[in-house]
Amino acid sequence: MLWIRKIFQSFVELPGLFITLIILLNFRLRKTKISRKMIIITAVIIYIFSIQITSRVLVSPLEDAFEPINYNEINKSIPSIIVVLGGGAIPKTPNSPVIGELSDQTFKRIFAGYELYKTTNFPIVISGGRPPNTEYVPEALIMRDYLVRFGVNPSSIFIEPDSQTTEENAKYVNSLIESMKINRMFLVTSAIHLPRSYKIFKQFINENIKIIPVPSNYLITRDKITWIDFKPDIDALRSNAMAIHEYIGMIYFFIFK
């Protein structure tokens, strides 16, 4: 079941991996009076996954898989759609007590889709459901609300509000666009998420539709390495956690699909 997989995955990814290490360390200490080596190893692992230099190693191969798109070179005569994938929402915030707000990464994805829409006027498909076993508003509806506030014509927006995984994004979007006469799809998501989502969409989307990856929401700098790259940092921890999530997702997809 999906929820069992998500729970298991949360304890082999960051930050749940730290909890797993501490639990294993506790069992180790029960068998020996003390193990300073295990404590030091755990501290080193936490440090490694909390610094920017590790982010450069883990995140760069994912974010550099596809070049940023040049909007000025897009052929607007080809029947196309823009597909924007959700990346999380915050339900029932003080600013929006009914539907909630988009997470930072989803906002950047939806804004990239909006910029592409402004340039091309292609219809937008937004894909994102709600967390399992909740009554929250589907993420796609929140995304739609943002696009309308940006000025996108509501008739140009199509929503897919049921998906909970990237694979479901692809399957449900494919069902939604079956009747559309299009030859090209612009796939908009975070740069770190594009390698996995592109592979999945290539498998489930009609092979006659060309998929153009559109990276957004870059997480790491390409500037020179400095001492700051070795300082523990919450953003580095978040970036490393996202990278590990993507690598595990690609391994899972490769093995089981």
C-alpha cells in the first residue's frame, strides 16, 4: 500500500534516517557498555548531510541533467500544453484558511509555468492531489487559484487533482489529455525532480507527444566553493534530503517498473 511505502521511505531518507541511526545506535549501546566510535560515526553522518559541499555532489547531477529552456526559441505554431507538477502545499494557513497556500517549491514551479504561458499562451495542465487519508483541498486546486490570480484565463487551465506520486501524475495527466490534439508537452517541475519525472512521463505519455523538460526551483549555487560550503546549514540538509528522495525514487522505478 502507498502509505506503508511512504512511512518506510521516510525512515531511510533525511531526516528520518537520523532517527533510524539513533535507534540502531541505541541497540548497539545495549550490547556494549559504550561505543564512542558509533557516536562519532553518527555525528559525522549528520554533519556530512548538513553541509553545502555534499549538496553540490548529490544535487548537481540531477539539476544539470537538462538545460534551462530558452523561451525565445519556442516554436509557437506546434500544438502544445504546459504540464506543471505539484510539490506540496500547506493546508489552512492564516492567509488562506479555506484552501491553504503552496509550498515554496510548488510556487516556483507554478510561476515557471506561468512565465511559459505568458510567452506562448499554451493551455496549462496542473497535477497534484491531496495527502493520503486527508480531507485537505487537492493541491491542483490551490495551484489553479494562484494561476488565476496571476492573470491566467481560467479556460486555459486544466486540473488533475487525484495524483499522490509522480507515477500517478503521469498516468492521470495522460488520461486527461487523451482527447487533446497536441504534439508537444512542456514538463515543468523542480530541476532536481526532472530526471525522475521525465523518465516516468516518457513511459506513460503517448509516444507521439514530444516531452520538453522545463527545470525550475534550483537549489544549489554554481559559484566557487568557499568555507560556507562546509558549515552546517538547514537549506543544505533540505537539499540533500530531496536528492536522496530522488535517487531512491529512481532506484525504485528502475527495479519495479
